[in-house]
Amino acid sequence: MSSQEEILSDGRFSRVARDPRFWEMPEKERKVKIDKRFRAMFHDKKFKLKYTVDKRGRPVNYSSTENLRKFYALSESDSDLEGDRKELTVKKKKKKKAKGKGEADS
């Protein structure tokens, strides 16, 4: 087999490298952004289906939630909200520990 460079240097295929129709789609644009209203579909049991065979009859072991994560992503504002929630829970735990130490000293 020829290497990728040899193929692109061939005059017949040189336009493939310059034509945007053949460029790979960026990861950021590949997934559809959804907002917080539809966040439940990632963990709700109603959206989860367990597949045993694929469309050609071969045995597989995955669920539909894996496909959802493959094609959909939470919008940036929603992911920021989740990060803020995690930070708040960590801060609350630290405050509880600090209060516990202060009470032990007195």
C-alpha cells in the first residue's frame, strides 16, 4: 500500500487535500449541543435500551445511552452549571470539616 503522502502527491488526487468537502469534521462540531431541558435523557431509564444484536444480527453488548453520548453533548452553559455544582459540594464539605475541627478545639 502507498503512504498517504504518495497518494496526495499524485496529480489525480491532489485536489482532495485542498477541497473542504473531504476534510474531517472537527470534534466540537460533530456533536449536537443540547440544553439543560434535555439533560435527563442521559440518565433516565425511559431513554435506555439494551441491545443484544446489531442491525446485521451480530451479538453486541451496549445500550442506547452510549449512542446518546456519542452524538449529543450538553451546551457550554450547562456544563458550566454542572462544574459549579461540583465546586459547591466540595466547598460545603470543606466548611463542614472546618466547623468540626473548630468545635473539637473548644
